[in-house]
Amino acid sequence: MSLLLVPVIQYPRKTCWNGREKQKNFVAQVNWRGFHNNPNGMTIYVHPRYRRSYKNLESQLQRLADGRIALFRHDAFDSRLDTHRLHGKLKKQWSFSVSQRYRILFEFLDKKKDEVVFLDIGSHDIYQ
């Protein structure tokens, strides 16, 4: 399964990301509920920076990331993902492990934690 092959809805690029208002007008929506037929699934939005970084990964790493995303969809805090909150200027964001070196940077959009936006994927350089 490739992340780029799932159903995607592109929203108009009117506004920029605002962490307080959680505007989603510029991100592509990937609705895992409809795609995986799971009523308890979560909605994942994909930032253009994430999409760009994902395309630049090797195909083997893309497949590994797809598996981790499926695991994340079932349980965002599974111990195999090492999901953790970030500190400093990224304190509103979270990260989980794809491999020992690569991470996915994301942010929860609601308190129930069933909507997230993937901001970037890459090595620890994404934290800068």
C-alpha cells in the first residue's frame, strides 16, 4: 500500500497553517476510515511539505512508513512507534518513529486525538 495511492481531496490554497485555528484549507485529506473500512479509524491530513519529503524517500522506506502509518491509525501511542511530544518551539507537535533514523512529525487537531496532520517525514533534521 502506498500513501500516495489512497483517495485524496485537495483543498484550495487560500490560507496558511495556523496552529491555533487549525485551518485545514491547504492540506490534502486522507480519510483512513473510508479507505480501510474501520469505523474507529482516524482522519489524517497531509501537509504539502510531508508529501514532498515522502516522494523523495527510497521506495523501501516508503513501504516501511506506510506500515507504521497503518499501525499509527490503530493506536497512535503503540510502544513500537515511540510516539512522543516535542519540546521548545515545537511543543505543540508530536513525532513517531518510522525507523531508527526516520521520524514523522505531526500535530493532533482535536482533543479526542482522532484527527491529525502529518507535517513532515525525515531524519532528525526535520526538528530544525
